[in-house]
Amino acid sequence: MGLLTGKVAVIFGLANKDSIAWGVTKAFHEAGATIALSYAGEALQKRVFPLAQEIGCDFVEDCDVQSDAQLDNIFAKLKERYGKIDVLVHSVAFARREDLGGRFVNVSRDGFHLALDISAYSLIAMAKRAEPLMTDGGSIMSMTYYAAEKVMPDYNAMAVAKAALETITKYLAVDLGPKQIRVNAISAGPIKTLAAAGIPGFRNLIKHFDAVVPLGARVSQEDVGQAALFLASDMAKMITGEILHVDSGYNVLGLTVPRDTE
């Protein structure tokens, strides 16, 4: 019997087999959860549907998280299909390429609003709709990054969005706590995903990470999936409002020199 047997887990943001959301999906599936998936845009359909079939998932919905109507629709379908949900995963982020890289002062107003809306506000919108369906309590989690805490080259608009996401996590934890709904975020080390490909200098960031992290190993989608499984399970029933770093220890470093340098 798996850790999530009998639980319904809804995962927003699956894009392809390299997605962090796919690592989470696989971990939840192996732990016995019933999976419902959402992706963003028709262009991703051909990548997402085969993955859903791989785990026997037949609830796969396209959803623009900027649309209240589409969010209302997908949560209505979830209620009709399952009656309740137990886990909600927000693995959604977007910023225009021109608002990543270069000088931070050049971030556009429209681009700033777009990044915050899709990458941060959408967690509030999802949580609001998930709350009445989490009749037995539940676990909500999102995916963040260390750029929310410290300046990381080229993250710009996305860094601010992740900082907002982490603050939203804490406020939602207080708001939803009385209903035994836990809200946490996972701050993963850099992983080669479709979203990461749009960040200028990402290869250099990976190279630096590999050279300095205390554990001496890169983080994988599977590592994040296991951390998400912990947060979704009853093992984490008293944990809420936390930012869980799954980054091989990178976040504890001050002076980041290669491990073999004395």
C-alpha cells in the first residue's frame, strides 16, 4: 500500500518528460495516487497525452491559469469526477524572454505583470478553488527557486515572481491551516527543463552548481518528486508554510568556491 493510496492529486504544469512536474507525477503514481493532469496550451498536448497514458491517467485538461473561467471549469470537472481532491501541485511559471537576462532595470511593466500573474498569482487562484474540494484537509505545493532569496544572474522578472510565490505560500498556509490544508514550496536546484532553456546563461549556472554544491551531485526531477511525495503524505502532516530546499545544499553556501579548491 503506497503513501498516497486513495488520494487524488492534481498536477498543473506538465510540459514534457523533462518537466519537474513529470518527476512529481511519477512519484505520486508509484505511491498509489489517482492523478489528474493539466497542461498549458494546445502545443503541449502531443507531449503530455502520451505521458498521461503511460501512468493510466485519463483526466488531462488544457488550462490557461490566467483565465478564471478556465480554472472554474477544470475544478468543476474535478469535483464532478472525484468529489474531492487531496493534493494540488502548482508547477507553473512563465516570463517573456526579453524580461530574462540583461539589466534588471529594463524589465518591462507588461512583462513584470505577466510573470507575476502566471507564476505567482495563479497559486492563489488555484488554492481558492481547491479549498472547498479538500474536505479532508490536504496538501498544496508549488515549485520555487533560490533566485527568490538571492540575486541570480538573468532571472530578473522570474526572480521577483518566485519571491512572491514564496510569500504567497506562507500567507496561504495561515489562511488554510484551520481546514488542515498545508501549503509548502520546494526550492529545487537547477534542472534542465523546457522553462530553464529560456534563461540566458543557464548552462554556466549548471556548471557552477556542479562545481560547488556540498553533496557534489546535481538534482534530478526524481529527487524533487520524492520531496513532493513527502510533503503530500501524512509524514508531513505538521509541516506548512515551509520552503523546502532540494538543492544539494547550495542554499547554505556563502563563498562558492569549487570543492577541490583549498
